[in-house]
Amino acid sequence: MNIFRFLGDLSHLVSIWLLLHKMTTSKSCTGISFKTQALYALVFATRYLDLLYGSWHSMYNVAMKIFFIGSSLYILYLIKVPFKPTRDPAIDTFKLEYLVGGALIMSLIANYEYSFPEILWSFSIWLEAVAILPQLFIIQRTGEAENITTHYVAALGAYRGLYIPNWLYRYFAEGFFDPIAVIAGIIQTVIYLDFFYIYFTKVLKGQKFELP
Amino acid sequence: YPDTQVKDEL
């Protein structure tokens, strides 16, 4: 564990807290992509259910895995049951088939071993890299977003962004290098760059998130 | 790949 990874994980926790805060205080899921949330639930299920076959590294690791699986299912429940009337499926139209299909193909090409757990892990890594796209698509389509939603997306982007200095640190300090996680993580961070540009130039200067 | 089987990252 190093400071970048810890801050990254903290940022991930903050993002989920922001999302839950937005939904429970406004009693709505307006502007939130159910598809992105469903993809994250799938990402966590395919990566963290390694708990079931004994992949227990530390209390920290186990507690985080359980939290991410549990909170993602709770978020899906909130969107589908109590806040269902506030969702507009007509703007959440990104084609999931491309993302899931692409991640599946990548997991068969890039994995460390042709075994079910390794392919599942690789699938979760590639899927996570693109899971935010339906959410960014909604923001792009509507041309604006509530501030709290943009804070949520920013915290989520910061999470994988912070993993990059973590990988650099681990490469030099520990000789650890995980090329699949690194390449997918860089792709994931690049996907956020446009968003971050507007977030830093507008939202953090007190303006509303609006596309030009 | 060193230790990539040990997936301790989240």
C-alpha cells in the first residue's frame, strides 16, 4: 500500500458517498446513468467474487471488496425501485453490447492465463475502463449536469487516475508491473480527460457544468 | 509477470 493507491481508494469511496448523497437528498436519480451503475455492479461482481475462492489479502482488501459489491447493488436498487419514476431511460441509450462485447474480446486476448478466474479478472478490468461512458454520454446529450453529479464523476475519475502514480511507484520501488491493469487504467483515465477539462475550468470556479 | 496472480489491488 502506498499513498497514491490509498488516496485513489479513498476517492473511490468518496465518489460512492457523493452518488448516494445526491440520490437520497434529492430523492431522485435524475442525470445518473443506470447503465453505468449496472456495469460497475458487473465489474465488482466479476473482480471481487474471488473472495469466494479464497483470495483474501488483507482486512482492508476484503472489507473494500464487500463494500463495493454491496454499495453497487444498493445503488441499482435505489434507481430501480424507490427512485424509478425520476429516471429517464430515453436519455440513457448508450449501447451496452459494445462495451460488454469489447471487454469480453479484450479479456480473451489480454489475460495472464487461460483460466476462468484470470479471464474473469481481465474482463472486469477492461469493462471498468469503459463503464463510465454511458454516464458521460448522458452529460454530453443533455449538455449540462448538476454539480453533485460532476463531483461524483470527478471523484471516480480521480480514483483510477491516482492508480497511475501508484503503478509508477510500485514499478520502481517493488519491481511490480501489471501491464493489463496499467494499460486499461491509462485508457480509463484518458476517457475522463475531456470531462476533467470542463470540470476544472468551470465547476471548480463556481460555474455550472455546461458544454459549450 | 511477477506476482500478477496476486491481485491485491482493487
